[in-house]
Amino acid sequence: MDSAAPFPMRRVTGPARDRLAAVLGEIEAPGAFSARRTAPVDDLHLEVAGVGRLLLPVPAEQVKQLYLLGRPARFGLGDRTLFDRQVRDTQEVPKNRVKIDRRRWNKTLLHVLDGLRDDLGLPPECRLRAELHSMLVYGRGQFFLPHQDSERADEMVGSLVVTLPSAHTGGALVVEHAGQSATYRPAKDALTFVAFYSDCRHQVKPVTSGYRVALTYNLLVSGATAGPVEMPAEMADELMACLNEHFSRPAAADYGSGQADPPSRMVYLLDHEYTERGLSWLRLKGSDAPRAARLRAAAARAGCESALALAEVHETWNAFEAGWDEPWHDRRHRQWGRWEDDRAEQDDTWAGETGSAGPDDYELQELIDSSIQLGCWLDPAAAQAERISISVGDAEVCATTKSADLEPYSSEYEGYMGNYGNTMDRWYRRAAVLLWPRRLDFAVRAEMSARWAMDALSARIQSGDIAGARTDAAALAPFWKAAVRAQEQERLLAGALEVARGLDEGSIAAILLAPFQMETLSPAHAAALAALAGCYGEQWAGDLVRQWSGRPRVWLPEGQDRKAWLTSLPGLGAALHAVSGSGTLAARLLTASSWRWLSEEVRNGLASTAPSRREAALSELGRPIANVLEAVAVTGDADLRDEIVGACCRDDDLVGGLIAALRSAAQLTSATGAAAGLDAIARHCIRRLESRLARPPRTAGDWSIELPRGCSCELCDRLGGFLHDAANRSLEWPLREDGRRHVHSRIDSAELPVRHQTRRTGRPYTLVLTKATEELIDSERRARDRDEADLRWLRAVAKTMDWTTQEPQAIGTDG
């Protein structure tokens, strides 16, 4: 908008953020989202290896040579490069075969670029540069479906298509943005230049005859895309008033009729898309540039900070297929006519999009739900965008252009499903200007970047401003647990421990450390953790460890689960114990907390009814049990050792897990093993295995099976009686369906060697149970062989470790 023009005051009612969006809506785009220019062919001297210098217009013979020289073009989808003729069907001439006389070409190209810069509304202070990307040849029936170009460089702002004159029909270039569309057809005897912003969706319609030849370029910009910031005083006053009202008036609560605190942020959604690498105040597109510049200027005058961010918008709408309210025969006729029109335009050889429906095939009714997530932001003091994950509330968001008026990058229609349905989910990527009052600067920026917050607190403490650091750290409480993401914890913890100590205030230090998890601790943190325990006391340290050892609140990176982390517990305990005093206290707290978590895992494993799952779960706990006991030995906590050993020796089903623990601790010295209680566990396992092996093997004709404890209903009593009967191998049992299902579940969940089939004659059907003789004998033989091998190994270990002296009668002799 020209600064000299009067500002038309449109009166808009409603929240201040909506009025602000309406004011910014008066600022029109200084140019178009796409533009076309032509130029004579004289200065384009183009040679292609294998074809020679191209004549312009390109004659039929040469263009056929180009087509045969090309290879099928690929396209990008996210971080993948794909080939699919249903999406893109064109030939691409290898760029290393294309040679252009740049000295002559620049005479035309630079002049055209200046004109296109003006057409796109970019200020004269900036310059456009064109970087050759590819040479494309479209034959009859070839096309490229609607798509967006990737920004291949930080300075890339758009794309340029230069169509060479050649004899062909069809192949129009269609560019769309924000509900507007422009169709460009090439000139017959001149070069046709079409430039458009890189987030604009565009397509090449099918060529119906001849060949279409085009050069595609990346458009790079040097200098700022927004000119000097000037605006009428009335506009500036209105924007400032809206900002002041937004940040001072309490917002309506999300649910109910109450009121919440005034918003701490405002998020103004821009109209164009940007990539993380291309996000910059200097490279905003179209109307985004003047609107963001004026909003930023008004924010500075209103005492607010501003930053750029990228937003992911998700909306769910009630929706129906287009024409849903028409009579059936009218809708059928309209769909048939549209199909015929498409067929006439596209030609029957076009392998285009088939069987799919786009957003225009549905009518949106009312918005059901929406959510906005900020995925990255450009800190005011940073040169590069930083990834974040922040949810934004409705009371914080405004936009001049509604998301529904833009093209979603993905949509999904769900038909009627009974309780709900006829819904359309749409996803958009939009840039945003993020605003907040300077008085809330620390809290807002800390929520965006936990690393920045830690650095800022550390700088305050080092400067001697302890009171200011405490005030800022206390302000973290409402959002800090969500702000410290799992992926950042490992690199943030060391700094957080130092800052927590420097705050010299236990309650505030606890707020700062609350988001972290025990899996983040390593021996490198021992000194700082010991210092904290000495500073704030045993009660404070115990509360912190209990909080850290709770169930993970967030996803943990691979290899950082609790079981894997316990392998580092002995080393961490040793590092803490070396500090002595408060270090030993911290080590014992961590070890006790680890055992509380591990004992729950043991109980869960023992509770599994399926023997194979129970055995696997308990075997996986062997190494963690050994790790905790080794940590106990390091800290000398005899009471905790006796508690763990007593719990482990209480259940016969845990013997397999305990043997796994002993095998994983085989490298420990005899003294360390004894201090960890492994000697007592070894003697316990030997006694249990000897007791098992003392039982006589199954005699011939004994087919008795033990039914595990569980249900005690009449069906299970009869099932148990049949299984216990040593002479009875089969049972024919008339049962209704619910009874058969219950018996099936008991047999299958306990993995009993019993086959069960239903004879579907008579009423009720008959359930036929047969004890699997071979499976029964084989499983018991394998179990006995494993027990004998484990017993031999345990006796050898006990003798090597000299663990036999305390209870020699329990060891026995090696038979």
C-alpha cells in the first residue's frame, strides 16, 4: 500500500486480533503471485550435445532429437525423489548436455528479470538471479500434475519457466495461489517467461500435439523483498491499539464461561509458505512482505518483540461431496459431463490422475475443530531458524486470509460412519509473525527454546543478578515440562544442574530440573548432582529423584530406555560415591529409586500368564537386576541389598531371570559379587534347581498337566480335573459357545500342550480336548536339560568365587 494514500478505516467488530487482521488486509500485495513476459529469440544461443545448436523456433526434427535424448523426469515428495508417470510424464534433457552463451543471454535475461521483479511486487533495491535447473520436453499427451517446487537454496524465492517457441498445442502452464489462478500459453515466435513464487501450486496441462520445450530456473533474490517501512499514522495507531488491547484484556477460557489470563502471544498467519531454510524477513513474498514489515514496525512502537515462525494448521470440517443436494440424476449427469469435458481436453492417451478426488470435489459446511502447531521459529537474535514444538490456542491466532481459502498440502475425507462422519481434514503450512510484549520476553522465548532459556539464566547468574535469575526461572513453571523436549535433555542437563545450584533457592531449582528424566543422567553429572544434594539437603534430593524416576512423560530416543540406562548406574554410583557425603546420598537415592521401578517390572513379568512371555520378560530383567545390585555394592547400602535379595529369592518363576543376572555379572570380582548379594542369589538358584531336578522324570503313561492358578469357575474346575488325571488323554465335552471360548482362552493363555477342536454336530457342539503327548514330553526334557546346564555352571561359579564357604551344604556335588 502506498504510504501517501489515505488509510481507509474499515470498522470491524470483535476481538482485537481480528481487527488487526482486517487492518493488515487493507495492505494489498504490491504485485502478482505470478507474471508473464516475452522477449525475442535473438540472444538465446543454445547448444545441446548430440543435437547441436537449436534453431528458434525449434524445428520438428530437432525437437524430436531432444525428446529422444531426454530421460523420464522424476519429482520430489518430501525428502524422497520418485518416478511415477501418473504424476509427472515428461522427458528431461541432462543439464550437463545443455550449453548457453551466457554473455549474449544475459542481455535479454537480466532485462526480463528486472521486469518480472516489478511484476511480482519486489522492490527495486533487490535483484533477481536465475539459476538453470533443467531442460524439459513434453510430447503428445505428457503433463505434470499440480505440485509445488522445492526451495533448493536459501535465497530461492520462486521459479522461472522459459518456454521456447515450437509447433505444439496444449501444454498450458497453470499457476494457482489463495484461490486465484492464472493460465499461461507460450508465444509462437518469441521466448515466453513465466515467474511465480515457489509456494504456488502449478501444473502443465497435457500437450495435445507437437512438442513443448522449456528451460526451468530457480529464482534467487539478493536484498530485502520489502521496501522501506512507511504507513499512515492512522494505520499505525490502529495496529498499536489492537496489540495493546490483545495483550491486556483477559481472553475467554477454552471451556466454560470463565476468563483466562491475557494472552502472552499473538500469531498472525501469513499467506505464503516457506521452508525452514528460506524463512527470513528479507525474503517474504507478495503481500506477506509489506504486511509483516508494517506489523513489525507497529509492534516495536507498542513495546512488543516480533519473530517469524512456521505453522502447521489442521482443520476438520463437516463436508459433503459436491452437488450432494442435487437430485440423483442431475448429479449423475453433471459428473458425466465433467468427465466428458476432461476427456476432450486431455486426450485419451494422458496418464493423468485417475480415481481420486481433490478438495474442490467437496463442499465445506462448518468448522468442527482446528489446531495450530509452530514447528520452527527465527529467534530475533539468531541467523537461522530453530525447530520447536509449540501448540497455539485459538485466542492467540489471527489471519487476513483464512486457511480454508488456501490450498491444503494434504486432505482426507471420511464418509458417514454412523456416530460421526462426512468430515474433511485439511492440513496447511503457513508462515506467521509471532508477537509478544517485551515484559514477557523471557517467558515467551524460553517456551520457544529451552536452550536459549538455559543460556540466559546462566548469563544472569554469572553477571551476579541472582534475584533476576530466580524471577525468570520461577516464570518457567507453567510450561517448562513441555518446553524441554526429550531429544534436548542430554545436552541441557549439565547446564541445568549448574544453573540450579547457582539459583541458591531449592523450590525454584526444583522447577528448573523437573522436566528431566533419570535416563539422562551419566557419570559426567556426578559432581554437579552431588553439589546440589549437599546444597539443598536429603529431602529435596529425594523428591527430585522420585520425580525423575517416574514413568517417562515423553518419547525417549532409541537406546535411552530405563533398562538400557541401568547399565550406567554402577558407574554413576561410583562417581557419586567418590565425592563422598552428599555424593553417596545421591547415589543411594538413585539406586533405591531404580529398584522401586525394577521391582514393579518384575511383578509385571511374573503376572504374565503365558509361560513364554513370562520367561522372556524375566530374562530381560536379569542384566538390570545385576546392574542395580552392583550399584548397591558400590555405595555399601546393605539394607537395600538385603531387601533386593529377599524379593528376588521369593518366587521360583524368577530363577531364570536370576541366572541371567548372574551370567551378566560374571566379570565382577568375588568380593564385589558378595557385597552385591550375588552369592546369596547363586545359592538360592542352586537350591531351587536341585529341588527341581530331584523330582523324578515323568513315567510312561503319566499325562498329567498342571493348570496354572487363575479362574475357579466350574468349567475351570472340570478342566483342571481332566488335566490332573494322569491316565486320561482326551475329553469330549458338550459345551455352549461361551463356555468353549472360555476353555480355549485358559488353554491358550497358559500355553498348555492341549489340542482343542469343536465337533459341530448336535446341540450344544462338543469340545474335544486332547493332551499333546509329544509336546509335553519334549518341553519337559528341554526344561530339564536347561536346568542341568544352569546347575553345572552355577556350581562352577560358586566354587570359583569361593561362595561355598558360607553354606557348603547348599552347594552339593557335581554329578
